[in-house]
Amino acid sequence: MVRAEADVQTDEVSLFDARTKRWTGAGEQIVAVVIPSYRVRAHILPLLARIGPEVAQIFVVDDACPEESGTHVLAGCRDSRVVVLVHEQNHGVGGAVITGYQHAVAAEADVIVKLDGDGQMDPALIPQFVAPILQGRADYVKGNRFYNIEDVQAMPMVRLIGNAILSFMTKLSSGYWNIFDPTNGYTAVSAPIVSYLPLHKIKRRYFFESDLLFRLGTLQAFVLDLPMTAIYADEESGLKIRRVFLDFLGGNIGNFCKRVFYSYFLRGFSVASIELLIGMSFLLFGVVFGEQGWAVSIATGRPATTGTVMLAALPVILGVQLLLSFLAFDIGTIPSRAVTPLLPPRRTAQALLARVRSETRCGVDVAA
């Protein structure tokens, strides 16, 4: 289970009035929850019962679950907010979340919260995740289990090292150098931002959260980390670092190359673009020339001349300096304001909703 490390300071606009069941001062804001459901039959109903009145819509996505968790929800839940979507085939956690996103946007939700179906995410935190988005201060809010030093010290070493490696790779590929814990699945996102995302291009499996951050970066969306504490029970994480490392490495390298091309050459050209080009050229020349000189020196038994050494070392030094300058520029361009208020509304194409086999509200057949 995860819970907030400390209360997040919020304005009156973010407060939910349980008596009137409305967000105070925020108008008729609709908060939806998406829950991917796969092998969580024992946990899904208790989780649904813990979701408070601040949520108007709940989409449970049965991702071709072998335990038929969707049927289990329909049989045991009477909450009219709950809609069960059933996939014909398994699409992975990312595919299930994307299906939920599409239906939440089509249902005119304003903010979409994603919870895992295993009950390890406390629904009581939903107002804290939603508040910055309703206030117009963020486009995407994600949990960060690494904020409190005491919590970090209590983490299993394998999770600590694995998350540190994945976090650095995601920083590099997404451009969000100020965030951490990218695989944390407790998130909230502005529905207008979702409508602008190329959902059909986002990865469907464990790389989903990292790829989503890359896509948010292309929209210059503002991402906010919410400090939280993780409590590990006997559950076994489905994310095995050794199994997914190569997929994450390849995905992040590909996203980094695309991000650099989009940001510094396709949509803009600046001094940083020149620093990158010259820096890489100098570094490559110095390394290749130095290797050739070293090979000749080994073959002939004669030490390289001072001029040869300098001709190899100087471009390497200059190249590294230029690349560090580019990196400093890149870190300084992290989005600092929400773009949701600037985006015109956009509707989800109905054709995108055809991926589900059935859509059923608890007790009421919506579509077959």
C-alpha cells in the first residue's frame, strides 16, 4: 500500500465537499478513476469500496483476465459509478490504462486517476493527486516513493537500485530531469492532455509509464511529483528488472533520440543544437583518432608523439565540454507551467473505443 508522506498544501479550489459531493470553487469538475484488472480478483472489490465520493466515474478494465475479474466485479459491486470494460485479448497494463483513458475522455472527465487493482494504492490519496490539476498548476501528477530518506533506507535493495537505474534512463529520454520513480503507477492526468496524446503509439506493457512521460514531454506538459510512502507487504512485484532491463534500455534510447530531434532540430534550432552537433563531432573525432594512434603505437612499438596525443585529447575535452553545456541547457528547459488551460477541447474519436468486447455498468447493460 502507498500513502502520502505529508499533506500537500492546497487552495480552497481543490477541496472536496463530502456533503455536497462537489469540488469547492472548482465548478462541476468530473474526476474519473481507471483500474487495470488482471489477476486481482481477491483485491478488486475491497479497492472499489474504498473509493470516496470525490470520484464520479470508475472504469475497471478487465484485460482478458483469466480469473474473470470483470465478471466478479459485476456480480459483487452495486456502485453505479463503476463501468466494467472487457478486453477480447490481453493488451498489458498500458493497454488497459489507455482503454480506460479513452472511455474517461469520451465520458467528459476532467481528471483521470490511475489505480492498480491489487489494492496497494490508497484511494484516500486521490484528492491530493487531483488537486494540482484542478488548480491549473500541473498537467500530470505521479507518486514519488523516494522523497523521504527514511523510506528510501527501508526499501529492499533490489527495488532501490532498479528504480534508480530506470529513473535516470527515463530522465534522459523524457527530459523531465526533476522527477524520480518513473515506474510508480499511482498517477493523475488532465483529460484534455490525454486527448492530445498519440495513444496508439504509447507502449502497452511495463514501459507504459516511461513512454507516457516521453509523450507528455513532447506536449511540454508540466509533471509534478507527489511525495508518498510505500509500504511493502508480501506482494511480489510483477516488474522484474533483469527481465525488462533491455526493453527499457532500448525504449529509452529510442525516445531520447526522438526527443532530441523533435526539440532541437524539428521544432526549434538554438545554440544548444550547435553545441550538440559540434560536441559530438569533436568527441567522435578525438576518440577515433586516438584509437588509431594507439593501435599504430602498439603495432610499431613506438610511443605516440606529443602532437598526436594533443590532437586526440583536445577534441575529446572540447567535445565533452560542449556536451555538458548542451546538457545544462536541456535541464534548464524543463516545463514549468501547466499547458492544459491553453488547450482547446478535443473529443476522442469513437473508432478508438472499439477495442473492448463489452462495456457494462454495474447492474445495467450499457453496450454489448
